[in-house]
Amino acid sequence: MLIKLSVHIIFTVFIYTFSMLLSAETVSRESLITALQKEALDRRLSEQRKWQDLMHYHTTAIVGGELLSYVDDPRFYFSSEGKTNPENELHETIQALFDDASSGNAHPICRFPARHAWLAKELNISNKTLPKPLCSDYIDWKEQVNATRLSLIFPSAYINSPSSMFGHTFFRFDPRDLEKRTDWLSWALSFGAQLDASDNSIAFAYRGIFGGYPGIFNMSHYFKKIKEYNNLENRDIWEYALDISESDVDEMLSHTWELKEMEFDYYFLDENCAFRLLEFIELVRPEVKLTNQFNMTAIPADTVRAVIEEGLVSTASFKPSATTKLKSRIKALSETEATLARELADDILLLQSQSYLDLSPEKKAQVVQVAYSFLRYRQLKMVRDKQIAKRSHQLLITLNQLPSTEHQVAIPARPETGHKTSMVGSSVGIKADKSYAQFDFRVTYHDLLDNPLGYPKGAHIAMGNTQLRYTESDQVRLHRFDFIDIMSMSEMDQFFDSPSWHVKTGYEHVFAQNQNNLGKNTGAYYVKAGGGASMRLGESTLLYAFADARLEHNSQYKPFLNTALGVSGGALNYLPFGTLKTALETDYFTNDEYRLVASIEQNIHLGINDALRIGVSQEWQRDYDQLEASISYRHFY
């Protein structure tokens, strides 16, 4: 009996002592959390640039703008007000760091390592006082990426894809021993829209411009990006090694982990891939000013230029696409040799022809190499063809029996060396014997007459092209607003047969006659598109022709919407001092009206970001014609 009583007393004392210790520990932990929260509040840590960068806060553009985080995903916040309240979010984050460690990989320390590291440093939080969750997922991922260096990657513009018509940027994380390995196994971090597979190009353009898609970060091996951009889309890649320390790279990786699967708004022109990467750079280099340079648009080439101007790029390298390599090899051949190479790709028996046998071994190697590369290029565009594969194999065997030939692809001007993408200007001119003055503005990007340095020739992308005109008899009025104006000229020759196309929509001032043959200047809303072909004539001339369709509404025409068919064409001459464009454009409407316009324009480069433009045009309609001449100054910024 006495023994049982003793055991009961000892057990009761143990339970009481344990609960008191547990209570004291809980009280001690809560006291520590409260003290840390008070210190953070007293020191106003939530107002520090680092915290706001970690949380992606920015000041809204409205009057008396408030702070708002770009991250739209509720999983990113511990406070219900975290998206708009940095102080509450910091307060709740401190509390969350002391959650029970049993949650493992889901613990806040594991989920938000960069946030945890900064708070621990700023508040001098000892590791002994924090829980010790097993963050195996994060640790394994960091070891797999194994990065110590960082490069900014710029795949060039790809005009046939709405999401890539301005180019693209992403990060490449490189290991310490990159020189001993291929960069194909490095890791790439990109930001992009989560697309709806059912959306067509028009739906994508609309939702991309007006924020209809969520955007997320994604990591994959660099070789997948090379395959996608260099080979499948035939885009050249520029690689810019960044002057970022190993510790900064480590912090950027930690923050990458925090943003895994987190959703942002995605906007095609500003809150895009290029802008998000600038936020990453500012996180570890707060002294640089990058994002505040891009309040309206964040065009990838402009952001690359900004990074370079901040002194963050150590070296740059060029990785040509499969098409660029092929075109370079073709250019090294004579016209007769190029024709032989093209025919050889279709008929392997030409290896026995006299025209081939008469070539020197070196020339044979060049011809066979072009034929082989061309077949590889064609195969990338289609389902595997057994006959093409067989001819490729036979050409490869022949190539291995010939002298190896080194071929260096000429490195083009880097994209950031071209003109900036926004434009402002002024014009004076005369139209139908009335003089006018005009204010010109373009939101972005590049037209056919602009200085082609750093831009793909034959590519025209203009958004928000605006003309405000004042004439002798009128007040200031909107003369033109092109919402979007795209033209893609893919040169056709014996090797390449991609079609050229254009699309344009907006508002313009036109002269139109009504059903009583009374004419006047009126506003017209329109959509116009066409398809055709372009070809190079010599080294400096590009010819093009399109079959067009137009849909238009103006107050003079009946019915409400009128359709027109027509043709257009012209020539671009790339001269040493600027680009010359001659063009002819026709529209024949279903109401029996027509417009025929012939024009000639000369752009004179005054430097990279300045130009003069001189133009003359003649327009004919059924009972009306007018001549217009103008001169304008244009500045890019």
C-alpha cells in the first residue's frame, strides 16, 4: 500500500513539474516572439527596402499611391492583409517562424528560406531558439541546382509568336565548374503566362495585354531552352554573364524557392518576364535602380540595356540558331554551289554528278554540309520522315569522308545596341494644299524604316502609334492611332519558303465619299491583314507583296461595316545613311469605292536614338486625289 502511494505521488509530481516546464517554455517562447515583433515594429523593419523587395511590394500609380505586392497568391502571405500591409505581414511572419517543427517541409522556415535568413540576421535570432524542421525538399533542390554564378539570357525576337515578338529574357544558374562542363546542364529560371490551351492568337494578345493570365516562375534545364529557342523557333540567343557574387546567387536561389508555383498577374508589355528578373537583381543589389525605369513598358532589350548600364554585366556571348548557321553557310557559297547544295538535299545521286565531282574537296565539304544542315532544318519542322532521315545519314557519311571545314558565323550587333523602343517626335507637312503640324508618339517598338541595328530586318512591330495633327482650318485632332501594327517579312528563296504576313488595327483619319458623292475627312476604325511573300534582291534590297483584306467603319460609308480586298507591295532599301521605302497599297470596297496610295519615305539616321524622316505620298479615289509631303524628327527613349 505504501509503495503504491509513493509511486502515485512521484508520478503526480513529475506531471506537475513537466507541465510547469512546458508552460514556462511556452511563456518564454511567446515572450520572445512578442519581443521580436516589438523590436521589428520599433525599428520599422517593414519599411526597409529589403523586406519590401522580398515581398514584391511596389507603390501603386494612383494618387497617394499605397503599397501593394505583385504576388497574387494567398499562399505567399501569413497575414490576411499581407498583400497590402507590410507591417502586418512581417508581424505574422515572425510568429510563423516559431511554428512547431513537426510540419517538416511545410514549415515556414523551409518554405521561405530567404525571408527567414533576413529576419534572423536583422533581429539576431539565434538558431537555438528557433524550431529545427527537416527541410529535405529545399536542401535537395539546392544541391541539385548547385549554382554559384548567374547569367541573363536573351533569346531574340520571334515575330511569329505573339508572346515572344519582343524577345524574351530568363536567368541561367551556372555551377562553379562550368568550364569543365557544358552549360546545357545548367538550370534556367523563367517567368511566363499560364496560357489557356483553347485561346487563339487574338485571345492571347487581348488577355496578355490586359492581364487575363496568371504568371508563374518555372525552372528547367538550359538544354531544353536551347532546343526550344535555338532549334525549334530558330532564335539566336545572347548570354550575358552577370557580376553577381556567389552569396547573392545563393540568396536569389532561396527566393526562387519561395516563389515556386506562386501566381502573379502577367501583363505582356510591363509585368512580364523581363520585369520580374529586374526585381530579382534589385533584391541582392538594392543600390541599383532598375524597375523604376519601366513604368509603362518593360521590353526585354531595354531591360538588358538597363542591366548593362548599371555595370552588372561582365561578358557577353552569342549562340546562333540553326537557321542563322545555315544561312551563314549558304552565304559562303556561290550561287551555283548553293543551287547544287539545295538539289543535293533532294537527290543524293547528285554526289555522282560532274558538277559535284569537279569541286575541290573543301568545296565539296561546304556543299554537303549545307545540304545536310538544310535537311536537319526541314526535319525540325515536321514529323520524322524516313526518306529525309535516310538522305541525312548518307550525307553525313559523305561529310565524314571529306576535309573538316571550320565556319565562323558572323556575330551581329547585340540587341541592346539598337535604338530604344519608345518614340516621340514632331512633323510638319502639307496635304491637299493645307499645311499642318503634328505630334508623333509610339509606345513601342520598331518599324521598317527605323535604324535596323540590333533588330531583325524585315520585322515591324508598332504598338500605340499616335499622331495628333493641327491644320490651318481645324483644331488639334487625333489623326491616327494604331493599336497594333505588325509586319513579318520572311525572305523566300530556294531554301526557305516561310510566308510573310501583316496585321494592323486602329483608327485613322481618311477622306471618304457618301452615297451622294459628297466627300469629307472623317474618322475610320479598321482592321487590316494580309499574307504574301518577300525576297531579297542583292545585299541591301528587300521586295515584298501581299494580298490584303480590310474591315472598316466610317460615317460616310454604308452599311455600318464595309469590307475591302486589295494588294500591297513595295521595296526596302537599306542604305548607309538610312532606310528607303517605296510602297503601293490598294483597297477596293464592296460599296464600289476604292483607295490607291503610292508613297516613298526616307529615314535618315542621326544616331542610334534620333532620326529624320521625309515622306511623299499620292492618294487616288474615285472622284478625288491628294498629294501629301512631310518631314519629321523622331527621338527614341
